[in-house]
Amino acid sequence: MRYDLFEYPCFKYQIPNWEISVKQTILNRINLSKFEKDSLGNFETDRKYSDYTEYIQDIILPELNLFCLEAQLSCHMTDAWTARYSAGDSQSVHNHCSYGFSGIIYIEYDSSIHSPTCFVSPWQDPKTDKTILKYPDVTEGSIIIFPSYTLHEVKKIVEGERYSLVAWFTGEAFK
């Protein structure tokens, strides 16, 4: 009989009314930020300048409350920023920290030309000893929430632009 010793908690949600109003509302706010090339990657970010954490949290609060319920924890969004990728841009394998959860909201994303975030399993395949890579099935308006220590990367963008909003969740309950 199979007996799993470990669980790897990841969550996926779709923001309702994304194309009708939510996407443009978020883009309007993000476009007020200053973007610059990231010192560790080949993409642009507003991480040093973003000041919209609570604004974004309020917009996606129903999904965040569902996450807390399903994850059986209490937390709030502690930081949010946007990564903007143009043709030729990428981001190497990295994690965010050793505790809490991180989330990615796919804002500008076209599955016909963009790859989703590539997640690296924390353990090898026991049959082949190979690294396990997973690409979640996402669309614009999808939110993927995962342990912040999860290694992940953004493969090279071939064409178009991809916007992803990154957030961290820790601490007390959402307001």
C-alpha cells in the first residue's frame, strides 16, 4: 500500500471577471510604477518602487481568503511587485525565502507564445534520479501560490511581453 511521507502544498485560483475589469484595473496601477532591469536577472521589475501591495490584496481578497481556508493558515500579503519580460528576457532558477508562501498572478500572458513559470521539484524522481520540472496550466488571471522556498524560473521569452505580479504571504490574517 502506498504511504506518502511528505506533502507539497501548492494552490491555483482563477480571478473572476479578469478580462472584463480586473486586468485593466491592475495594469493601470502597475503602470504608475518605475521599472528597471533586475540586477540578478534578465527582466524588468518595479520591486524597489512598488507601493500597491494592499491595493492588489483588496482586489484578490476572495481568492486569498480561499487560499487561507484551504491551506489552513492565517496570513496576509506582505509584499507585491511586478516582473516584466520582453522578447529575449528570462529569469534564472531562484526561490524567494525559506518560509511562508509566494504567489504569481499572470497578468499579461499568452500561452501560445509564453511558457508558464517552471517549478523545480524539491526531490529527484526516485525511479530515474532526474530532476522533476513542472509547468502549471495557467491563463491570464491565474494565481499560483506555492511555498516560498520552491525553486522556479522563467524561461526565455521568445516574443511579446509577459507581466507577472509576485507576492509574499506570511503573518496574521488578511484584513
